Amino acid sequence: MTTVEADPGPFSFDPATTALVIIDMQRDFCEPGGFGETLGNDVAQLRGVIPPLQEVLATARAVGMTIIHTREGHEPDLSDCPPAKRNRGAPSLRIGDPGPKGRILIRGEYGHDIIDELAPRPGEPVVDKPGKGSFHGTRFGEELAARGITSLIVTGVTTEVCVHTTVREANDRGYECLVLSDCVGSYFPEFQRAGLAMIAAQGGIFGWVAPSRALLAVLHPALEGTPS
Ligand code: TIU
């Protein structure tokens, strides 16, 4: 077992049964002209997540961990988009409307895909999800089970929306989740703080929280073949 110093206490995991989950690092959330911006958000708030997440991704690949990417989005005919989701609020463009990076939050469009900095490699599953959680309406659970995964290292955007929903769904299904505090991002600094606090509170009611350097500190020695 490998142990990471985390909040509320040590997080122990076996890299062979742990997946790095990268949630919705799509142009639609991280770049101008996409879904996140149509909702009125400053997408620059999420850019800080990219460099530490690139390092975690490179390290996870080097040690041979399972890596799973997710993308939020919908079929071109919107058959999997509840009207309640499309009609909610007063966005500048709605899901399915044409935008500068293609139709907003629609599979196959340029804006729907993962940013170049974190592009999946062949063999890394990409789970397309219609909702905020990664289990709802997807084969995410089957992908994890097929690989014998019992622990998740969770990263991506946004902290209080798709990351939180996924961690809550995973926790209820018996997965142990470590959320990397600098590798998850929110458009709202106060939600970032509260979202992370909620995960680790009450003895880790949803899971554990640690900065990426705490994970890298235990994975890098494994990489160099020295005892950790
Ligand atoms: N709006 C917002 O903060 N997030 C989402 O709509 N989806 C994800 O978090 N991926």
C-alpha cells in the first residue's frame, strides 16, 4: 500500500487498484466561447488547475496507473438532455446552440473535447456523461469494475458541481476517493474552499483531500524504483 498525507488523515491506496479520474477538462468549461462562459463564468478561474494536473497525469502514466477521462455533453439531437437542464437559467447560449467552438456541450464538437494540454492517450477510457455525476447514465462503474478499481484519485472541474457529484456517487458505491485540492477548480473561490472542506469534514464524510505534491511525493520514489 502507498500512503498519502491527507485531510482528515492518511489515505492508503494500492496504485494497481486505483484510477486517476480526470473530470470534464473540456474546452467547454476551460476556454472562452463554451458552456462555462455562456453561464456567465470567468473561465480563467480554471486555468490554474492545468499545470499541476499535467504533472499528476504524466506521473500516473509513468507508474502505469489506470487513467479515466470524462466529458459532460449530449447527443446532437439532445435526446439525452432533459429539458429542465437546457431551459434552466438565462445563459447567453443554451446547450445545443451554435457557438464559436461549435454547438454548446454537444458530443463531437470542438468545444466538447478535452483541452490539448490534457489530451487522452489511446487506451485511456473517455466516459461521456449526460449529467454532472460520472456514474449516472454511463458505463463508468463498469469500466472501474472491469479493471478491479477500488480507489479513485479525483481531479478536474468544477469542484462543487461535477467533481462533488462524482465523489458523492463514488462514496455511496464504496470507492475511496482522494481529491487533489490544486487539481480541481471552481469558478467561485468560496465554493472551492467549501467544496473541499465538505469532503474531508466529519472524519472524511465523502473522502480525503490533499495537494498534488503530497501524492507526487509518494509516487515519484516508486517511479525511481526506490522504496517509498
Ligand atoms: N457549471 C459548472 O460549474 N459545472 C458544470 O456545469 N459541469 C461540470 O462541473 N463539469
